Amino acid sequence: VGTHIDPNLSRPYTDSVSASYEQQVWQDLRLSAAYYFRKKKNLFGTTNLAALPTDYTAVTQYNDGTPIVNPLNNKPLTLYNLDPNLVGAANFVVTNIPALDDNSYHGVEFTAVKRMSHRWQLLAGFTVQRQKGAFGRGYADDAYFDNFNDPNNGINRRDNYLNFDSTYVFKVDSTYDLPWKFSTSVNFQHLTGYPIQPVAFLGGLNQGSEQIILQPAGHARLPGINVLNVRIARDFKVRDRFTIKPLIDLFNLTNRQTVVSLNQTLPSTFNDPTSTYLLPNNTVNPFIARIGLKVEF
């Protein structure tokens, strides 16, 4: 049997609350603080009706008698063996998953805005946030590639940081008018490193291999991200009709190639010398200098 839709499927919805306060503290300076809460409910996921949680048996050894250990820390690990009579049985349904109703976002944002005066302006923001809850195998908040009746998928499912959660985010944009019609702008961004969720494919069970979450996402994180960008430009007036602006953009001025993505899959055995766990596969783009010309008329 393939996959079908639950006839009682309900539409997802979001509960959200926000509150903010803003104060003009000087002629050209405005400060604000805001709180955001968001919780999505009735999210979609898949589950296999042909094999219920009661059809699995907790085991601490593989079928060949080998003890089951967590390849991340070499500690004993309990997996769940499916009734051999149900191996391969499939009757998947797309339905609302109550376990995902616990996922929520909390964020506090502080903002400072200085309007252009005395040749400079500034926009700065600092956010403290957390998106946490039950992990679902799928895209964004849905879990279309999961099976909530398989208790192996439920191992370390809860208490995960979700959707590339960065605890602290700081951004500042500023422009300054230099003498001789030169102008410069600076953009700086800092983000807490993204959460790491170590997983492994563990076999030796009746149903074959299972992808196991070895530790909830967020117990370990990638390095923090810091990016500094600078622009320098100058206006040239041509016959009062045209404005020609040569500009130089310097991206990632410090050339920090911070890792933003890596291999999160371990081998099935502890301390495997062939492991590529934590091997980087993507970084912040390196330093780039770009020269451009802007014409206004």
C-alpha cells in the first residue's frame, strides 16, 4: 500500500504574540524593543499504520548479539526491533502530528535607528531567540519523510533546536559622508553558529538500517559567523543631468571562511578511522572585491 491522506486532516495554523515599545530618545535617535512568540500547530507528517509502536521490541543488542552503542560517545543505546512478520509492511498516511505542536519560537529584538545627521546614519539590531521542540524529518516545519510510529525515529527527537536556530544575531548598517563627495557604508553581521545534529545509520535489526539521532541538535554548534562588508563610492555630476557613481564593494573584508555546513553523519561504530564526521562541506564566501558604476539620470 502506498501513501494516502487522512480524511480528517486539519489545516495547520499559527498562534503568535508580539509586543513592542519604541522611544525617541534624541532628535535623531530612536530605540525600540520587541518580543515575538510563535507556535505552529496541526503540522503535517507521515506515519506507518501497518506497523504500530507496539509492534517494536526494545533491544540492547543487534540480531547477531553485538551490543548496541552510541557511535558518538560509545555509551549503551537502546533500539527497537520490528516484528519480523511486519518487515516491509507499509500503509503510510499523511496526517496531523501532535508531537510537533510543542515546537515554538521566542525572540527578543532590540533596535537602534539614527537618522542621517552630522554626515552619518546608523541602523543596528540585536536579537536573542530560540526555536525549539520536536524534530521532524522533512522540509522546514513539516515531517513528510518521517514515521512517527517507529520508536527508533523518536530517539532524541525532542528538545532540538530547529531550522538553523542562531541564539544571538547582531547586525549593524552605517553610512558616513566623507569629504570631497566620497561616501562609505559598513555592514557587519554576527550570528551564533548553527546547531549540529549528529546522526548514524545503524543496521543489524529485523527491518534493516535505521537513521538514529545520536544527540539533540544544539548540544554542539558550528563556530559563530562574523562578516564585515564595506562600500566606498563617489558622486560625479555631469551637466546637471547625470550622476555617475563609481563604487567599490569589499565583501567579507576579514576573509573569515567560517564553516556553515558540515557532515553530521557518523559511521555505525565508535572511533571509526574512516569517519568523515564534522568534515566541512560549505563555508562563508571568501573575500571579494567588486568594482561597479552606477549612472542616474
